Amino acid sequence: MYDWKEELNDYFESKDTEKFSDGVAAAKLNRDIENFLIKTAIPALDGLKEDLTAKNRTLHIDKIKQVIKTAVRFGDTAEFIYEIRIRKVGEKACALKFVNGMESIITPQTIKNDNSISSLTMDDIRGSFVYEYIASMG
């Protein structure tokens, strides 16, 4: 005999489980994003400060939520602006660079089939920054 109460209970139990799983996955992804920004992206950009200082430039780095904003200054002039923004794609997150009104994915130098933040290294971040900096200087 068909038991509608049991079916209704099963339905709500599965929905509660899905919501819990989705919440746990979202929290993990947010932790992964914060770890990437704090342990990979910011130290990578900090590593450029000394080289730029040797060329009479200063590099300012600010983290606002899930965005890192940088500015290279030459004296009182902002010479170059570079941002790293995070975009969530399903259960992964990608790092995007934003330069001169254009946005594109920061790609790893070694692994070409995975653009997620978990495959990016400090050298990938530095390489992207330096490439865009030189390109903007003409």
C-alpha cells in the first residue's frame, strides 16, 4: 500500500541533506578562496615589492573581501593598477585578473586543463602581473 507520509518524509529528509551538503561545500570553497588569497596571491605580489623598489616604484596591495587590488606608483603617479578577483564556477573557483577594464582568467604555467585556484602557484601570479605590467607600459 502506498504510504504518502513516508514519501513526504523521505522527500524532506533528502532536501535537508542536500542543503546541508551544499552549505558545507560552499563553506569549504570560501575557506579555499581565503587560503589562496592569503597564502598564495598576497605573498606572490609581496615578492615583487623589492624588485619594484629597486626601480623607484612602490607596490601597494589591498585585500577587500575576495578581491586583491594592487597599484604600482612612480612618485605620486599611479603607473599600473592590477586586481585579482575570484569567480566561483560550480564547486571550483577561478582567479581572474582585471587590468585596464579587461578581465581574463589567470592560467597556470604548467597545467593547462585546470584553471582553478588550486592549480595556481605564486610564480603564476607573479608571471601574470609582470606580463600585464610590461604590456601596459607599451
